[in-house]
Amino acid sequence: MALWGGRFTASTDALVTRLSESISYDRRLYSQDIRGSIAHVRMLARCGIIPGEDSERIQEELKRIEEEIRGGNFDFQEALEDVHMNIESRLIRELGDQGARVHTARSRNDQVATDFRLYLRDEIDYLTELLHHFQSSLVELGKRNVKAILPGLTHLQYAQPVLFAHHLLAYVEMAERDIDRLADCRRRLNRLPLGAGALAGSTLPIDRESVAEELGFDAVIANSMDAVADRDFAIELLSALAILMMHLSRLSEDLILWMSQSCRYIRIGDGFCTGSSLMPQKKNPDVAELTRGKTGRVYGDLISLLTVMKGLPLCYNRDMQEDKEPVFDAVDTVKLCLAAVAPMLLTIEIDDRRMLEAASDPGLMATDLAEWLVQQGVPFRTAHHRVGRYVAWCAEKGKKLNETTLAEMRESIPEAAAEALELFEARRSVEARNITGGTSSMQVKRQLAAWSEKLESLLAKA
Ligand code: ARG
């Protein structure tokens, strides 16, 4: 008989049992469920709602059940639907009437919301740690190759030379925003639903604040209906994870491009590539490709939950049981990708000669010439136009921008001087961008040092 079976006369259809069950995936909430129940019965006893000795017995038994589950010896039953009823049924089987007191002033609606929040709070902390490792791999790769210069792209076309480390540091910044979004999500998530009951609270004199404190929540959720109806925290987490994956996917795309035959700027270690079952020469950047692919899956998880929630009236609706699988899937996927990408980065070796060769195409320094003209007093739009004319003239003559004489340059750019012909050097161009946020080695080294220091102390604490 189901725990809710009092008013039922016929047993549940077998297909309904299959449709209804969540134990196959929500069993991963067992330790949070037990933690929540322990805090709950302690409070019930403190408030004189159940006898102290019953609370003690329940706590002991819950700890025993937890050990059993951890050891893989607990017999989860589909017929008992979910993790909450599997554990409660067991408690009642072992303790009889004493166990039957655990669900006092509680519903599965506030229970599951509490378990889910506790679980995601831990996952957020772990994801944050993984993001710090990811950042530190990027910084390390940048430090190992601090002199390397790469053609920076816009529209996938050569634009201006940049330091390779500057490019990597852009991803460190993205990861920092991801960490920030997770922290922000955690802040709103860390509120206690328990005590809301099914939706309206309880007639029993419970003390929600003390449960919140015991479980490490910052506060109780103020409105009992909101407490059981809200899944914003899960959607916010999925949004943050979707953005995070978008970042990993863009990095993956960069790596795939750099490893392609058209660039050949990097080699990725054998341990992080795979071969072809047919073509013996192949070595493919599969970790990057799979990460790019799994981004679609995490976006799907976000859209799933948004869609589940959009039409639901207050408060709890059974549809909401569909919240867990997408969130678990996204969390698992992101953890796996971060865990694989961070060490992969450390296996990358670069061909700085090829990178520099590509970045040394004088066309990439056309902006330097326009800005040099600005320093000679030419308005920027005029300078841009004259350099454009010069670029067209060179293209027509089949010359590179630094292969003309000064006289030839002056035909397009009357203000040109000998110095202008010396601007077409990639390293000079990089070093000239010595402003805050620019790509000069002084700026980039400063950034690398600041990130190293910050990450070292964070990872030492973890
Ligand atoms: N397994 C359920 C879920 O995940 C727990 C809450 C069930 N509540 C109910 N009223 N049937 O949502």
C-alpha cells in the first residue's frame, strides 16, 4: 500500500507506477533527504510536537539507512515512487509508530524543494571549484607561451595581431562571469522551503527558522505557496550552465580551428584526441568537438524546464517532477566537460613560428598606420580612407603593405613619412597597444600575474 493510499480502494496500474516513479533518478538526493529529515525531527522534538525519544530513534535509523544506501545495499522500490517515500517507508517498517511521526508538518512538496536546493547548493560549490581549475589551466597555458603572437580575427578574417595569452585570458574573464552567475544563483537558492507543507503552512507550532539555520540556509522562504511552487533556482542554474557551455563551446571552436590544417597553430596531447577507424593518419580534437556538441544538450535542458513550468498554476503540480532529470543532466554534463577541458589545455603545444608568420601579414597592421596618421594630426576618418586607398593600390600592384617605397605610399597618403614604413611588424603592433585591457606584453603579464595570484590562493583553500 502506498503511503498515500488511505482513500484508495484499487491498486495502482502497473503503467502508472512506471510513469509515476522518479526513484530511478531522484535516489541521488538521498543524503540531502536524510539531512533534511534529521533537521526536521530535531525541530519537531524541540517544539514539543513529537517526543524527544522518537526524534532520537528516527535520527539513528536515518543514519543507518544512509549507510545502507551509500554501501549500495538499500532496496529501492519503484512502487514507492520516489526517494522520499522509499526512505520514509523503510523508517516506518523499522520503527513502526515512531517512524510514522517523521512526516509531521511536512509534505513531499516542501521536502523535495528542500532536497533539491541542498543538492544544487553543493553542486554549485563543486562547479565553482572546477571553473577555478579551468581558469588556472588557461592562465598556465598563457604563461608557458607568454611571447606567442597570434592573428586576432573578426569575421574569421585576419584583423590585428594579439598575444596568444591575451586570447586565453578572454576566456578566463568569461569563466569569472560564470562563477559570478553561479554565486548569484546560489544566493537566491539558499532559502528554506521546508515548513510550507503542501502549500499553506502548518497548524502545528513549528520553528522554520531553526531548521534553516541547522541546514545552512540564509533564511526561510517567506511565502508558503511560493516555497513549493518555485523552481526559479533550477532555471537560473540551467541558464548559468547554458551560458557557461556557450563559453566552452566557443573555446572549443577556437581550438578546433587552431588545430586544423589551415592553421596548424597548436597540437593537443594524444590523451585528449582520438583517431579514425578508417583513416590511419587522423588525429582529431574530439574533446573540443564533444564539448561543443554537448552545449546543445545543456541548452535543451534549460528549454525543457522552462517549458515544463510555463503553464503551471500555483502551487505544486506533478509536472514539476520533470525538473530533476534536465538539471541533473546539465550538471553532470558541465562537470564532465570542465573536468576534461581543463587538463586538455595543459597538453597543448603551440607552433609559435606559424602563429607569428600568420600574424605578420602587413595587412594586419593597417590600423596601426591609420592611428599613426592620427598622431600626425590627420582626422581618423580621413586617415582610415587614405590607408584604405593605399591597401587597394597595393592589392592592385600585388604588393604587401610594407613592400612599397615611401613615394608610392605618399600617392595614397600624402602625410606618410619614413617611420610609417616601419609600422608593419607584428610584435611592434602588439606592444604599441599598451593601454588597460590592451594586448601589450606589459598589460598581459600584469593580468596573468594577477590571475595566478588569485587562483593560487583560491585553489590552496579548496
Ligand atoms: N517525486 C515528487 C517530485 O519530484 C515529489 C513531490 C510529490 N508530491 C506530490 N504531491 N505528489 O516532484
